[in-house]
Amino acid sequence: MTLVPIKSSEKSKNPFAEPGGDLSGRSARALRCVGYGLLLLSLLDWIVIVFPPQLMDPAWEFQTIGALVERVPVPLIGLAMVFYGEFQQRSRWESPTLKGLSWLSFALGLLFFALVPLGVIDTSRLLEQSDRQLANSYEQQLAQVKQVEERLSKTEPSEINKFLQDQGVDPGKLTPEDVRKQALGEIQAAKGRSQIQLEAEKKNRLRSLLENSVKWNLGAAIGGACFVYLWRVTRWARVGRRRR
């Protein structure tokens, strides 16, 4: 019997291969397609966040920084998926696109690094603004209490007796002076409660603001570092195929 040698090309031939390319090539194209989609979705999301801009408004700037930082994983994942596989299985239009996206990564890294000092400044401005608002509210309450005290001190005993009768209280059991002292005591207690509430509100606002500030500023720094790292490792996209 004569044995027919099997050609090496027949040995390596994959019976499940499709004419459109191997499995790794199709997987790379699928990843890149999803990556481009994530980048477009991020662009739309960022446009909604940033526009209309309200520059010099610390509250708007601070909330915008937080919104951008909390969404930074999406463009990072999108860029990583687009850069996957370098120049393998690429279309012609992707070469300049990859170069532009590499430089975009660098620009986004600088942007997120710049958000850190801006976030610190906005935190300080918001703290001052919050303290002023609470102080103004407390002063208004004190002014109202003072007006009540002045009216009470000028009230005639006959008017106090009439008030007690209207409330169904026997004026003989309480003298006008007793009523006046009791009312003034309640007013002083209200002042003390207002002061306690003011301090508690101050602490709550400070804690909430500092928590968000630390989280968002650290997130901006980490996001900036990731974008710059992407720019560094995608030098191949900037120099092109021939210079590598």
C-alpha cells in the first residue's frame, strides 16, 4: 500500500474557519466597534453635562467635575478597546483616527489633572458660601426673635390678661409678669435650639462637601493618569506603521 503524504497546509487548515478572517481578527473588530460606540456615547453625555456652561459658578463647576469624574471609566474602556490589536485588521481610515485618539488621550489627561486644583478652589468657595447662607439665616431668625421680645416687653398687663382670657386661662392663676417671664424663657430656649441646629447643619454640610471633594479630586487625578498612560503606550498609533 502506498501512503499519500499529507501536506502541511492541509494539516493546519481549520475546518471551522470562515472566509472573512480568523477568530481573533473578528473578535478584535467586534471590540473596536463597541469601543467606538462607547466613545460616541461618552461624547454625547459630556455635551449634556457641560452645556450650557455656567463658568465662575462654584456650585456648577463642582457638580460638573463630579459628573465627569464619575463617567470617566466609559471613555477609558472605549479607548482601550479601540486601541486593541494595534494595526492588525485595520481599515485605512483608522490610521489617522488612531493617531487623533492617542493625542486626545493626552489632552484628556491634562484636562483631568487641571480639574484637581479647580475642584479644591471650588470646595473652598462653596464652604464660604455655605457659611454665609447659614449665618444670614441665623441672623434673620435672631431678628425675628428680637422683635418678639421687644413687643412682649412693651405689652401692657391688660393686654396680657385679655390674651389669657382668649386662651381660656384664668388670669387669677397667672400674673402678667409671670406670663412675660415664661414667654421670655421660651424665647431664650428657642435661641439655644437655633444655635445647636446651626452648628449641626454646618457639620453636615462640611462633611458632605469634603467627602465629595476628596472622592472627585482623587478620581480626577487617577483618570488623568490613566489617560496619559494610554497616550504613552499608544506611541505606535502616532508614529505610524513605517517608522516603527
